[in-house]
Amino acid sequence: MKRRPIRRQVQRMVLVLCVAALVLTGLLWAGSLFTLRDTVQRDNRGLGGSAADAGGEALLAQMEQNLYKGVRSEAAVVDEKLERYAGYVRDFVFYARRLYEEPEAYVPKEVLPPDAESQYTYTMQLVLRDETVDEQALQDEVGLLANLVHIWQPVMTGEKETIASIYLCTESGFMINYDERSDLTPEYFDYTGSSWYQAARNAGRVIFTVPYMDTFGRGLMLTCAAPMFNAAGRFSGVMCIDMMVEDMCRSVLDINFGAGSYGFLVDGEGDIIVSPQMNYDGTFENVRDPDCLAHEAARNIMGSTAGVTPTSGGLYYAYAPIDAANWALVIHVPADMVTAPAEDIRTDITARTDATAGVMDESILRTGIISLVIFFLIVGAVVAVSGSFSRHLTGPLLELREDVEHISSGDLTHQAAVRRNDEIGDLAGAFNAMASSLDSYIKDLTAVTAEKERIGAELDIATHIQASMLPCIFPPFPDRKEFDIFASMDPAKEVGGDFYDFFMVDDTHLAVVVADVSGKGVPAALFMVIGKTLIKDHTTPGRDLGEVFMEVNRLLCEGNSEEMFITAFEGVLDLETGELRFVNAGHEMPFICPAGGRYEPRKVRPGFVLAGMETTRYRMGTMTLQPGDRLFQYTDGVTEATNAKNELYGMERLEAVLNRNVNAAPGELLPAVKADIDDFVGDAPQFDDITMLCLEFKQMMNASDPNELTVQAAVENIPAVTDFVNERLEALDCPVKAQMQIDVAIDELFGNIAQYAYDPATGPATVRVDVEDDPLAVRITFIDQGKPYDPLARADPDVTLSAEERQIGGLGIFMVKKTMDDVKYEYRDGQNILTVKKRLAP
Amino acid sequence: MTITKELNGSSLSLALAGRLDTATAPQLEAELKQSLAGVTDLTLDFAGLEYLSSAGLRVLLGAQKTMGRQGTMVIRNVNETIMEIFEVTGFVDILTIQ
């Protein structure tokens, strides 16, 4: 795993926490700012919009109101003016009626035809309708009506600016014109066809004409006309005032309600009669024409009411009737002109809002940059401070590590310098205490170990001494053919309490001892030495073993201050007879295996343990061993060997392993049993010494008959048998060839017995050598107690067959028959008895 | 009995000394069993051999059968006693004795 120093971990953690907090705060803060900015911007825009809308509506309402008032007052001005002129005309007509009714009351006045000389002087000029009119006949009427100048003159004087001329036209055929442009006045003018004349006569009241270009080139004119009536009340003519439209309608033409606005007059037919945009060619635009005004506006205008009508085309029309002339005044106003201020407000507020937002954005950006700079400064400071703090924290740890390395390298007297009053200081103190403890502990341990080593060395020597006390050279008696013996002792501790022993009591008696001293270790070993020595010393030829053990017991009891005891088995085998005398002091039963049979525990009467009670009596027992019989004796360390599951090895397992190795020689049997015990025990510790001894009685000492040999029927014994026979033959000067043939015969015959007679077990076989004289011959008899078998009954093999066809069976006995002089077989008393005879002399 | 073994390529020479009997025949049998593989010329030198029994004959017969299949087997320096045994048992007709 990658190394991560604490210093870096702390630094990293602090850094991460700090950055996280800063970033989180920054994000929240930035989010709030942006939200605030957006809200302000949105609200401002909304406010601007509302203000603009509200302002616009208010302005529109105000404007409509103003328009309405304005159009009405303007219309009133025009109406009043027209009414004034209409009033003049009515006064003139009234005066003319007075003239007609009382001609006698007025002095006739002279009216001359127009004279260019009198221009720029207000004069009356007489104009005739045509040449057919008789001027003389009309002299009275002219003179009478000329009195009108008395009323015309003041009016004209007061209205010089507006009134171009005042005149009257009569049915009788003349016209009196009063103005200052006599130079323009013709002598004849047929007025009867003029529209105003017709209109006034037909209407019977005051009328206004539509504007027209003056016939005399004085400009745009408007005529106010009214019919005159004579004394009889009959129509006698028309009284007129010609007005300069420009002067008359100055107020209309001057109407200004803002850019694009203008006023105009509409007559009762819908024709636009006065307008600043008009072209006076005699034709009139009509408001009811589809392409003139919005239909609604036109209808309202013609409805003789006052009002303001907005049109879908973005225009406002304000209108009011002019009653005097059955006209209407209309003011044309573009709507955007009306709403422009409101839009200005909206634009202004929006612009201001945007400016504010820009300022806020800029401020946010500036604050963000400053925050970022502060952020990096803080991070740098945190890195520096946490690094310094971590070093401050871990520095002592590193020092402590060096101290500990120093201690672990073996210098236990090294002390870490404790300079801090915190956990690290505690740790350093603990390390110091540990080092001190270790130091003193190791010193103690060194002393104890030295002591232990000394004791161990002494125990080693004791073990060696004990081991050397047990006979350990095998075979112990290499020149003894009568028996084979093997023994082993595996101590549980260095010094065991078990022992075995074997020794020749005399030339024909072999003693074996297996014993177990209670307890372990050095005391048991010492007691064992005493027991072993006493038993060996007191086992003398011919002495009763019961007495031996009683004496040994008495002696052991004397010096037994430790209350120790010994279980022991001793046996003494008579090699000449096979008699085994034995005594048992509380020890395990021995296993006996008869030749060819199985190992079975032999019940022997156990006495009390040695050194237990001074007065204990022991009785000797006896049994007889045959050649090939075996004795197996052991200590309880064998049967009480324990495995990991606390199971005992036990008698059954011991008996089983003995019988699995029933044909094994003692030197092979004991290692096999030990291996089986080891397998069973496994890794469990050994609690007790394991001691085993095996004695095989191979053949009897032939003290009585030197020509007979009884041995176990085994292939290994062939050389022994051969040697035995050859010894006898040597005394007879046997020829080498005959001896060879006899040796072959022994090999065949004894070999047969060894392999087949007791198969699969084994048993004893006896070989006898008898000598015949005259002629010198030797007779060798082979005796066994195995299965009845007559080798001679078998047919001789065919010795002429080829190698591939050859059978090997029967060849041995065939050779014996060929080389021996006589071969006999009989079965008697449960014994196979085969005798061969060989002549030694020719 | 002692067996002196000499292997030269596919030629195996075994010199026997002592007795070839029931006890020692398994020794020779084991030796042959482990050595005969790949051998085409087997020579048995009986100069040091005192005698042999039927157990020895059995092993020789087995060896002869094996060598009969894979080469030749020759027995040298046979003494009188052993020769007599070979004769009695008819082995002179089976073995190649020089």
C-alpha cells in the first residue's frame, strides 16, 4: 500500500474541509447575488413596464380629455365666429326689409358703376346682371338699398381683416358691391346661376358656402349668404359677406396638438372643406370615402356629436359639430404622439434597469474576482498553517520513531526524550517504560536461561548415563544361536523412569527384566538405577525368582523416603529346555507368540509393586517356550500412549500391530510397533516412557543330543541347518562333491518346509544327522509339525522340454532323488518325517 | 552370495560367487529383474559359484526365457557339481554353457 504520512493526511483533510466550506459558501453567495440581481432586474423591468403602461394610459386618457376639450373649444370659436358673421348678414337682411318697408324714410343714395380709380377706397359699386337690365328702371331700388352702406361701413371697418367684400344681389337684376377693390369689379356679373345664390334662396335662411377660389383672384373665399325679402315678404335677392378663409379659419389651421396633428373642417356632406393640407382645386375629399378616414371616425364625425375616436390605424380623431354652418371640426392626432411619453418612460426605466443590472453584474464580477483571490490566499494560508501544524504534530512522532528504532536495535538503555505533555509524550513515556521493563526482563531471562542451560546440560549427562546403563548393543550375544533379543526405551522426558535389562545368569539361563518406576525425571532415574542393580545382583543361578523380588522389595523399601515404587517383570529362560520362569510385580502381562501362532497376552499372576510394602510376597510362575516362540513385554507407556483426541492406544491396537508383524524378528518388530504408536499419537505430546522388549527362543541348546537341531522353519535358518550338518560331515571326511549334493538337498528340503509346511505362519523344524557304517553313509531326517505333505508322491518333471515349456515345480525334489541314494517319507504322530540317505564311501 | 555386475552398452555380465540357493535366489532374481531391460547379451559367470539348488534353476529358467525373447544368455565357468545338476535336470539342453 502506498505510504501516506499522517502529516499529509492532516494537511489534505484540513484543505479539503476548508476548500469545501469556501466553495460551498461562495456558491451559495454567488447564487444569492445572481438571484437578487435577476429579481431586481425583473422587478425593475416590470416596474418600468407598469409605469410605462400606467403612464401611457393616463396620458392617453389625459390626451383624449384634452382633445375632447380642445376640439370643443376650437369648434366653439369657429361656431361663434360664423355665428357673428351670420348675425351681420341677418342684420343686413333686417335693415334691407326696413328699407323696403319704409322707402320714404330714406334718402336715395347714388351708386356708381365700378371705377378702377377708386380702388383701395371702400366704395359701393353697382354691377348689373347683364346688358339687358334697364339701369334707369332700377334707379329707386338701387338708391334705396344703397342706404345699407350705413350699416355695412361699420361692420366692414371692424372686420377689415376678414371680410373681403359685402354685397347684395337682387332678383331685379343688380348687385351692389362694397369693398376696396373696385378695380377688380366687373360691370356685369350674372350671379343668378351662382351656387350660393341658389342655396340661399332655396334655404330661406343664412348659409355658408364651401370655400372656393375667388373669381376676382383675392384668394380662398367663403361666403355667408342669406335671402332678402321685400315689404311684401317676397324674395327679393341675396345678402352676402365674402370672407377670406385664411383669416376666417385661422384658428382651425393653427390647431396643433403635437407633431403630426392638425385640424380640419368637414361640411354637412362629409367633404373636407378646410384643411392645412388641402389643395383648393375645387374638389373635396370626403370623410366617408373608404380611403379617407376610419369608418368609425367618419360615422361619429357625421353624427353631429363631439367625441374622440381612436382608430386601428394608430390615429385619434377628435371632433365637434359647428352648428352655425352645420359643419364639424376634426382634429387628427397620431396615437404614437400621444403615447410617446409613456414609451419614453418605459424605455427610460428599462435602460436604467439595464444599467443597474450592468452595474450589479460588474459589481458581482469584481466581488467574484476579489473572492477568488481571497479564496486562493486562504487556501495558501491553510496549506501553510496545516503543514506547519502537522509537522508540529508528527515531528515528535518521527523523533520517537528514531528512539524506538534505537531501542529495537538492542540499546534498551536508550530513553526517548519526553518534551511534550500530551498523548505523544505519554507514548514516549510508555516506550521508555517498555524499554526499561524489557531491559530488566532480558537481564533476568539471561540469568534464568544460563541456569537452565546448566541444568539442561547436567540432565543431558544424566540421560547419557541412564541410557548407557541399559544394554544397547544388538545383537548383545552374537554367538548365541538359541535366542534373539531386542529392546528399546524412548523416554518421555530427558531422564526416564522405565528400564529394561537382560543378562546371562549362567551359561544356559537368560534373564530379561522390564520395569517402570513411578514418577519421572531425576528421582525416578535414580530409583531405577537402584532397582535395576538390585534385581541384577540378586538374580543368581538357581535362585527362586519370588525370593529375588522379595529381597529386592525389602531392600528398596528400606531407602524409599520418596514413597516411590517400581512395577517389574522378570523372566529367566532355560535355553536347554525352553522353560521360562517369571515373576511379576504389578507389571503388564507379557504377550506370547508360539511359533507359527499369534501374539496373545499371557495371564500371569501379578504381585504387588516393588518398594510398595516391605512384607510383600512374590510367587514365581513357569511356562515352556518352544523354538520359534516369542515373548513381548512392555511398559504402560505403550498402551497408555494418548492421541490428540485423548484416546488411549490400548491393548487391542497393540495386539493387532504385533500380529500384523507376526513373522518379524525382534529387531524389526519393535520399530514397527513404535511406528504404529507414533502414527496413532500424531502430534500429541508423549506423557510416559515407552519401553518394549522382545525375546525370540530360536533353538534349544543341544546339551543331550548333538546330532539333532530344532529351529524355526524359516528360510533364514537354512544356513544354520547347513552349517550344523556340515559340521557333522566334516568329522566323517565327506567328499566335497557329496557334501555339495547334501547341501543342495538341505536347501531343497528344509526350504520346502520353511516355505510351505506352516504357510502362512511358521513353526519349528528338526534336523537329525545319523551315521551308518559299512558302507559309510549319512542319513538326514527332516521333521516338522506342519500340514501333511508327501513330496515323493509327485511325478517327476519332464526334463526334456524346452525352456519355454518348462515347469519349475518338482525340480528340487527330483534333483534330491537323483543325487541321494535313498529318499523316504512318512507321516507319524502329526509329523512329516522325510529321510534322505547318502553314501559317503564308494 | 555376491553378484558382481558389469554393464557395457547392451551387454550385461554378472559374476556370481557363493551359493545360489533358496535364500539367495531372490537376490539374483531381483538383480535380473531390474537390469535386463535393454540387454541383448547376458553373460553369467559361475566361476565363483559353489552350487545351486532348484530355486537357482528357477531363476535361470526365467532369465533364459526373458533373454530368449530379447537376445542371448551365456553361462561360463560352470563347475562339475553344477554341471551335474544341469545335466540331471536337462538344463544343459536349455542353457548355453561355455
